[in-house]
Amino acid sequence: MARRVAGEFADGAWLVELAPARDAAQVAGVVAAVLGVREQPGVPVAEAVGRVLARQQLLLMLDNCEHVIGAAAQLCAGLLAAADDVRVLATSREPLAVGGEARYRLGPLSLPGQDGDVSGSEAVELFTDRARAAGVGLLLDEQAAAGVAELVRRLDGMPLAIELAAARAESLGVGQLLDRLDDRFALLAGADRLAPPRQRSLAATVEWSYRLLAEQQQRVFRAVSVFPAGFTLEAAEAVAGDAAAAVLRLVDCSLLAPPCTGPDGRARYSMLETLRAYGAGLLAEAGERDQAASALAGWAVGVAEQAAAGLQSGAEERQAARWLEAEDATMRQVLAWSVAHDAGAALRLVAALGWWWLLRNGLRGVYPLLRAAVGCAEPGSDGWCTAQEWAGWAALDSPGAAEALGHFTALRDAVAGRPPSRALAEALNGRSFALMAQDRLAEAAEDGRRALAVARAAGYPDGQVLALAQLAQAAAAAGEVAEAVRLVCRSPEFKGHHTSGFASQFPVPGFRRAGGCVLLRACQIRDWSRWCCRKTSGAF
């Protein structure tokens, strides 16, 4: 930078490295030494520097101001007041906060696109350049490019981390670098013996910034590392207590990214994965991990239940869906933690989020967690029944109908001796789906009829709609198209009923006919009826 712009200033550009300054009192002396300003008896060093620069036109570059930020700010303010033709370019983890300061935040290097195209990626270019300089014969063919792209993504596009990784490429190769990156702080160290201590390892670089924080700010940094993705200020306060001022400070110090508006309109802060990993290690060392995870679980359950209520309301449904979309990564992490540490929270999350996962076709991805939630509940309890139900619907898609049948059968057997209920209707409907996916049509129809009767007796219209849809499918699959049409045409019985529950959106898997796979949604019964009529040339 200094070489590039030196010609624009009559007296050139001067670089002052402040990292060696041990305390604030040394800042002016370091600047004076670089500029060749002699000490004057009875005159403060900063004032002497100002007198000399008042007659010059130059660019003064102050690098690494963060650990002496107050003294650097005071010096800059004095120089700018005394020397009209002096410009100061200061690099720091936080702003100087002096009058006339124009701030420019340096982000990570640009990353490859999701389509695998690495051309134009600054991060890939830096890795390739440094790896070749280290003697690695790196040819970016399709396979190598994919590995390098994944590597620089996981390193967040951080230049130092990429340079340290490139130095390891000769001995490990890109593949082993990726395999060992979970232990990045031990792996990425010792690349340049002549580098300043804080730049000799990734851990030292992050620690340099962390140690500049006040104790309260360090505590909040550790606590918010528990979030797997972006988080709101309210969420940070739920996990870290009185955290608002500390969060703003972490943004100023570049340890959190400035807030971005999420799909739900809420502003969320984020942390680079490298910083999150460092914070998580500190959180564990401080013995605070369980406390932070528990606080996050409590917050997540509250959000999930509030949003779930919104999904059942026509006026709030869209906003609730966007809210859950923005918090999806956090909800999944909390559920995974809860099944091992807090069964109550896990079951409440399953009850609140099952419908959401269904709407966004996300049940397949959470099936292992749903199965684990079943295992941490008291058999036959309400939470156990809910977890069995959602595990069954998830299993229909993956791993398959046999597992789904097991879940629904267990649920049926647990509630069969009780009065007609929603749980029994769902169990029978689920068994009907699973049996039909196995081409056991007679058994599927029998459970469908039982589900319809139970849902009617329990006053559960959604269950009746779903049972009718399933019976219609079973009839059509058996070649009884007239009966299928009769069943689907019974939908006017529920005219005016808002199917806010399960039946209004569920995609029916596994239904195949000679013409291919038919995907039926129970809320589209009339459309499907018209399809049946067209297939039979209007015979009915």
C-alpha cells in the first residue's frame, strides 16, 4: 500500500508498526523513531512529531493499533489538528473513534461459488500461490479445485489461516488438511519463524484479539460461540445475560460480523467458524459449556413453541415460517444436545417443530434425532407418543416403510386401550401409509377405515381428511377408481374446516401406479378427484 501511493505525497508514505509497542506510553516514541524526529528537551514527543509534520505532506500508516488504541487515537487526533497535509491510514481490530475518521472494514477473501467455480476466488488464488511457493506441485484440476475450495471455505477466507494451511500442503496434501481441520489450531502453526509471534499460528492470532477484551467481553465471546449460526441480540442476552454492550464491542473488535437482516426481518450477528471454534474451546476450558448450552436450549424451546403457534394462525403463518427458517441450524443443534442432556426440552422441541419440518420437507434430515427423542421419553407418555408419531412420518421417507411401520405400530399399541384420540388416529393413518408403501393394500385399507372411525369419534377433522385421502389412494391402487372418486368427493363434509394441522400439507410417499409416481397432498383432494376423472375419460 505504501509503495503504491507514495508518489501521491510530496514527502512519501511512512509505515509504522505498532505491534512492538508494549504500552501506550511508547506509541509516540515509535512513530518519532520511524520518522527520524529527534527528541526536544521539555517538549512531549507527540508534540515534537506534530511540529515536524506540520511542514510536510505525507501518508502516515499506523499498523496494528488495537492493543494501544487509546494512545494511537490521541496521537492521530493531535497530528491531524497540527498538520493539514498529513493523512493517516491506521489498521486495527477496532475503530480509533476520532473526528474525521472514515472506516473501512476488511472482510475475508472472496470464496469460490457453490457451483465449484474457483476462478476469481481470492482465497483460492492465495492458497495456490503460497502452496506453490512452498514447493507443492499443485495442479487445479477438477478434483483438486474442489478440495481447495472446501478448504478455504472452512477457513472462512482468512488470509493468515490460508497461508498457514498452504505451508502444510507439502507434507499433508489438501485431502489430509481437510481431514485434520477440526483441530485447526494445533495444525496451523509454525509456518514462518521470522513472523511476529502473534502471526506464527492461527491460535496466537485469535488469542491476540481475545486478550484485548475486558473480562465481561471475553465471557460474552465465549458464550455466543455456542450458536452454530447467526443470532439476534435477544438470543445473545438469553445465553450470556447482560450482553448488549459486549456484543457491540465484539463487532467493533471484528470478533463478530456486523448484523445482517435474516429472512424473518430480524438482525443477526455471526461469527467466523474459526473464531467460533476458538471460543468453544475457551468455553469448555472455563467449565461454562453446559451452562451456555442449557441456556440456549431454553431460549430455543421458547422460540420454537411461539413460532409453532404462529404456524397454526393464518395471519402469522408466513412470518413464523421465516422465523424458524432463520433459526433452523440452531434448532437442530439444540435438539441434538437435548436428546443427550435434557429429555424434556427435546420432547418439547419435537412437538413444536414436527409440523415445521414437515412443511419444509425436512423430516428426513432429523429422523435420527427423532428416533433418539423416542428413546429418551417414558414409553406411553404424551411426549413419547408425539416423538413416535413424528419419527414414523420421517421414516416413511427415510430409512423406509418398515421402520415407519414399527414406529406407528408401537404408538398404536400404546394408546389402543384408551378412548378414541388424535394419537390413535395418527397411528392408524401412519400404519396405513406404511402398509401401502409395502403394497399391502388390504391391510392399508383396513387401518385407513379404522383411522377414519377413530378420528370421527375423537372429533379430529384433520385425521378424517387424511384417512379419506389414504383410503382413496388404496382404492385407486387396487384399480377401484370409482370408489376412489367417491371417497375423495366426500371432502365437502369438511367444508369450512381449516386444516391447520397435519393433513393439510403432508406429502404421501410410496404411491406408484403404471403411469408413474403420484404425489398426493390431502389438502388437494378435489384436484386429485378431477385427475381420476380425466384418467377414466370422464366415465364417472
